[in-house]
Amino acid sequence: MPSEPPPRPAGATAPQGYRPTRRLRAAAGLAAAAMPLLAAAGCSSPARPASQSPSASSPGLTDCLSVSRCYAPHQFRVAYGIQPLLDAGVDGRGQTVVLVEPEAAAPAPPPTVTDIRQDLADFDSRFGLPAARIQVITTLAGSSVSPWLAEAEEVGDTEMVHAVAPDATIRELMVDDAHVTTPAEFAAMFSTALRTAADDGHVILWPHEYGENLFTRAEAATINSALEYAAARHATVVAGSGDGGAIATRRGKSPPVREVSLPASDPLVLSAGGTTLTANRATGAYISETAWNTPIRGQPAASAGGFSHLFARPAYQDGVPGIGAMRGVPDVAGDAKPGDDMAFAFTKPGGGYDVSSVGGTSTTGPFWAGLIALADQEAGHPLGFVNPAIYRIARGPQYHKAFHDITTGNNTVVLGGVTITGYQAGPGWDPVTGWGTPDARVLIPLLARSASP
């Protein structure tokens, strides 16, 4: 069971017009969300063993050094202290990560829709990873769905988890979202999908977020109840905090609102914000980070964070400087700058493959899901609701060894000519990058010892 009573929403009202901030396709008044932010590049390189220490000859490194500014998985894993764990055999074996993904119900030209098996095979060959252990669950999908059709974000989610925890089993739980047109319908879908996921694995990634003000108290309670179910089954639920900075991006004529999003704002979720990583391009050696905030084509693109209007401050956040009476978001962070994060492989139009950078908290959620799989393996049991343990470590003497504390940058954004003043990153926890990013070689053993099932 969770280590403290799960919080309940304090109450909210939903305006007319439901507008998701990411990914769900347009349907009966639901505006289409932005696809992952892709910065494409491409070439190929020979495969090598996944455990090889990164160097200038590491698999796929040429792709990132000569064609784009992304990091090959080896360099990315060195920067965040993951590689020493993999070399020691902490690679996710025996663990299952469930990715809840909207089905790609119909073929479309790549890279909009691809065959995820082919993309993973190219990713593994290009970057020297072992073959992915991937399964697809279609019990909640449409009757005519092809299980291997995948949209770009599903491919990115899967490749990120596989890069971090290469021997973990990845289960794609496909959901039929075509008829989700209201917050109530989303809450019902979330409840069904999360309960199914919690029965299938102990690490769950939820890849969508929606502004809190769209939900009523009852709808938020439905979401929270499903998260209670997952926590009771020792499942860790991870979600990106969002890509809109201090606002939950909304479409149409709705004005920008300074707020955070569900489900990331629920205290039973491990919420991951975004940074811009600077590491040695050849070796992966960590240099520095700042809060991610890089507008794209005039639209906000920054680490989402702030304070909930629905959920009171949970006990694990009591006494944290900068957090008042309400739940603070995010808890942790990872590299999220489009064009400058970890490389992914996608089918390109006309055949062949591109090396691309996804960007946004579309990558930080699966990044942390992979890390939790490593911690579960290290512990020898599922850690479940890890937030209290994360906060104990961050408030203890090992903080600056277990985390990179992000102290520069902000999530102030401009939308439609309106400036929405956000928050500043600073020492310790902040509502832009949480406690910061991991040095996994220190954090994962600490987390495995600190969290209890």
C-alpha cells in the first residue's frame, strides 16, 4: 500500500471545450494535440555490444556527431550514470514496463505511422542494443487495429525505455481513444487503462497530460482512484509534466492559463520535467544542465511545472522550501530539448531510417520509467509508489551525489503575444525541474534501499 493516505482533489470546475495538450487525435470537438517534436537527421553505423563503454567509436555516435546534435544512447547513459549499472548487470532483466499508448488504427505515410518492430530493429542495430523484448496488448484497442502500427511518440517512448533498461520487457497497452471527447470520457478511459496496466506490470508510463481546470472534482477523483489501485499493487506510475512551461497549452480561442496538468499533478504520480543537457559529445561525460525552455515556431516549448489547483500538498512534500499548501510539480527531470537529446530511429518516407530527436517531456517520462525498472531489479521487488523515497533521498546527505541540481533557467512562456510568468529553477526542489536529474549509479542503489513495497 502507499506509505501515506492518497490525497483527494480539493475541487475544480471544467470550462466548456475539452482541449488536450498532447497527442489524442481530433474527434468530435477534441482538438488534436501536438505530435512529438522531431528534429530529423540520419545515417547508419555498425552494431556493437550494448555493454561497451562509450567512445568515439561507439555504435551510432557518428550519426549524432556529424549529422545532428543528439546524443547516441551510450553517451546519454554515461551522462546520467546509467552505463556503470548496465555494465554491472543492472539492466532491467525480469522487469516489465507498461506503456499506455493510443492505437494507430489506420496506416499512414511514415514517420506518422510506422511498424514499431522495424523501427526497434534499426534502433538496436544502429546503436548496439540487444533485441527488444516487446509485447502488445490489444484488449482495450479497436477491433480492427494492427498491433504493430505505431505513431512516432509510441516509438520514441519504447526506444527510450529500451535504451535505459535494455533487458526489461516492454508491454504496449493499446487504447482506443477515437471516441474520447470529454474530460469525463478521458477519466473513464484512464481508469480502465491504468487498472489494466497495473495488473500487467509494476512500472507504468502514461504519456498524455491535460490542464487541471478542464476536470471536475468527480473526474479528478476517478483518475486518483485508479492511481490508488495501481499503488496498492506496488506499481510506479510515471508521467511527463508537459511541454507548455507555466501553462497547460490549450487550443482554439481559450486563453492561456497558468496551471499544471493531470495526471502529472496527482501526488500518486512521479512527474518528470525537462532540462537541456550539455555533455561531451564523444564520451558522454556530464558537463551541465539548465531548465528546458526553447520556443518552437512561436509556440511555447518548456518544462511544465507549478502548483496544483486540485491536490493539496502531499506529506512527502511537507517542509520542502518553495512548496506551499498545494502539490508542487514536477518531482524530477531529464533531458528534453528537441534536437539536442537522445537519438531515436524512425522509418522515413520512401523507406530507410532516420536518426531523430524527439524532445519534450515525451522523453523524460519513459526515461524515468526505465530508471525505475532498474531500481526494481536492484531491489529484488517492485518499489511501487516511489515519491516518498525520492524526496527522502533528495532531502538527505546524498542529494548532490544522487541528483544534478538544476539551478538556472525558467518556464516563463509567451503564447499569442501574452507572457505567462512562470517559475525560476534554483537550488534544491523547484517548480521547473523538481529535484533535478539523476546520477543513476548513486540514485538507483539508494532508491532500491530506501523505497519499500
